[in-house]
Amino acid sequence: MKRAVIAATAAALIAGSAVSFAANSNAGPDTGGRWHPSAEDRAILTDARIVALKTALKLTPDQEKLWPGVEATLKQVSKDRAARRDEARAARQAAREANTAPDPIARMRAMATRMDASATDLRKIADAADPLYKTLDDGQKQRLNLMLRQQFQGGGHGGHGPHGDGPRRG
């Protein structure tokens, strides 16, 4: 159960990163597609989600001492994920501009690489969060679970979960 909660926390914070919560509206005819948040937008929204998580947990003074490691890991994982997403977006754009045909084998390899990176991120978050999770009381664990359910059921974030719409292809 503990691993499931940690994994779900990680998934919510990675797959449902703050960037994904931003509106996926059309950017308009002059930009040619969806709005893509800047690095600053991503950092601000990620910080807001981390603060919301910490606030919901209502950490005790002893738990507060364990929080900085969790927060730093969440921020670093978010930055790493954003960098990978930007690289993938640039590669897709380059392929479109070169007018190259899709290569299903290359796509499978790229997907495997993304899955490996996500697994590594989940391990990092689980390792960082484990000491804190062990100190949470039942009420804190319930609030954590509630937040995770809301993240997965919130829609529009492209996350994996019972109500998410899975990975985006593009």
C-alpha cells in the first residue's frame, strides 16, 4: 500500500505536472498550434502544486524537517521532465520540417526511453518521500490520497490513471 501511494504521488506530480494543468487552448493562427508554457511558467506552476501538496499535508514541525528533500526532488524531476518534453517536441518538429515518414521502431524505442526516464524519476521521488511518508498520520495519508484522486480525475492533464487519457502523441 505504501509503495502504491508513493508511486501514485510521484505519478501525480510527474504525469500531472503543473504544465499539464495549464490551458491547452489554441495559441492562435500566428503561432501555429497549441500554447506551450515557458520554463518560467512551468516553474511557477510546479511551485504552486508543491505548495498545495505541503499545505494539504499540514506537516508537523518534525515532518517539516523532512520536507526540503522531497521538495527539491519534486522540483528537479519536474525540470528534467520538462527538458525531455522540450527535446521530444523539437525532434517531432524537425521530423515534420524534414518531411520524414514516421518510423514505428524508432517510436517504440523513444517510448521505451521515456518510460525508463519516468521509472527513474519515480524511484527518485519514492526514495525522497519515503522517510516523510513513514511519519504521516492517517489523516495526512487520507488528504494525500484525496489530492492524488483529484489530480487523476481532474482531466486535461494527460496523465495515467483511472480517468486520465494516457500519454499524448504528437
